[in-house]
Amino acid sequence: MHIGIALPQYGTHARAESIAPFARDAEAAGFDSLWVGDRSLTPVAPSDLYPGHTPENPYPAEYKTFMDPLTVLTVAAAATGRVRLGTSTLNAPWYPPLLLARSLTTLDRVSGGRLDVGLGIGWLRDEYTAVNADFGKRGARLDEILDVFAGMWTEETFEHEGPHWRIPRSYVGLRPVRQAGPPVYLGGFSPAAMARVGRRAAGWVGVTLPPEALAGLWAVARRAAEDAGRDPDALRRELRHNPKPGASAEEIAGVLRGVRGAGVEGCFVDLQQCVRGPEEALELGSRVLTLVRAG
């Protein structure tokens, strides 16, 4: 199983000067991948609670400070040469697909083809209001974005006429490193989201769950892949683990061993809600990496 770590991006870890040295040191420590997430704002009175939270504590306090994901990944790309660079996840329906495709293609070129694109649709209606996007149509917007990506990454000229965006026929000179574009993973937990993974994605970006829950979700994606004439064995899972504050290296390593035993292909640890800063995160993450690799 590939093992990654989240880059310093939010909360007390959101230090611009820490990104490049953290990325270099994480690569030197042996991590396989570096990851970022995506939050656009943190409302004072949010329309929705973060999963698992209460009205008194509606979201992680660390989310009040959040750096731009693709900027953080670009800095990391320039500082490294081997590790994969992933988004878990970009909330794709916020963005015009033409501009998002350009940004992702540029990052893919800068990194030498090391980009893994994880896309989701989010959960907070306030974030959609702030960017003038319809929360109720976020799934349809994601499907259309995937259509635009497919065309822009494979055709010399491209046009698009859809329910949300229109792109006149244009030349597409900027191309990704891989012929079909970087791998695109999709998030979500509903049956519809998992079926979309099976039909349209390279795999799933999710979170660590009990093995039986992982198996049930994954079965939906695999069935959808088979129904679409795709090879279900080609799908991959890249999971995020968010340890609680105070979690020990052995406790975290135990979770990663559990998902490895369930056949998961990749997992990364996000320690930004667990320790106080990037230095502590890299120290704890390196100990976790050693424990998991040891068996």
C-alpha cells in the first residue's frame, strides 16, 4: 500500500514558508504521496454541520485558515521529484471547468506527470452560495466537468455545449503529460457517488472506515464499473485518515494496517488536526510510516 501525508495547508500548519521544506523532507523520509484539501470559506453561522460535528462545534476550528490547494501543490511540485501529488478533494462544481482544466494541466506539466486529481462535490451549501453555484445541481455539474476534462485532455480542438457551460471550438495546445490526462479520482459516499466512481473514474478518494463499510461502498463502484464495461480491478482507493488530537504513532499505524489488510491501494494521514505544526506532523508521520512499513 502506498502511504502519503497531507501538506501543511490549514490551521496552525498554514505557513507558506513550511510547504517546500516539508515536501522535500517528506519525500526524503520515504512517503509516496503528498496531499491537499479544499475549503473556500468558514461561515460564522454555517448552513450545514461538518460530518460528525454538533451545532456547538459545527466544523473543525482549524478550517478558519485554509490556503489554496493548487498553489500549495505547485510549491510542493517544485520542491520534489518523486512523490505523487494529490487533491482530496477539490470541490469541482465551484470552478469553471475550462479554468480548472488549465490549472490542473499546468500543475501536471510542472510536476512531470505526478498529479492525481481527486474531485468531490462538498457538503456545505454556504460555499456554493458564495461562488454563485447551484448546490442542488452539484452532481450534474461534476459530470459536465468530467466531460470537459476528457475533451480538453485528448482533442486538438475542442468545443462544448452543456447545461451549465458553453465553450466555443478552440485550440488546446496545453496538454497533460499522459495522453489521456492525469488520473481522476472521485469522492463521496452515496450510492450515486460510488456508481459514478465505477463509471467514470480511476478510483475513489475516501476516508478510513471499518472494513465492512469500505467493502460495501467498494462493491457499488465495482458493480458500476462492470455494468459500464470497465475493468473493476483497475480501480484504486486513496483514503484519508484524520487522527484525533493526541493519537499515538502506534494507534495511527494500526488504522493504516487495517485498511491495508482490506486491500486498499493507498492511504495518507492528515495530521493538521492532531498536532500543533508542520514539524510535529512530519515527525509523527515519519514514525507512523516506519511502523506500517515494518509490518
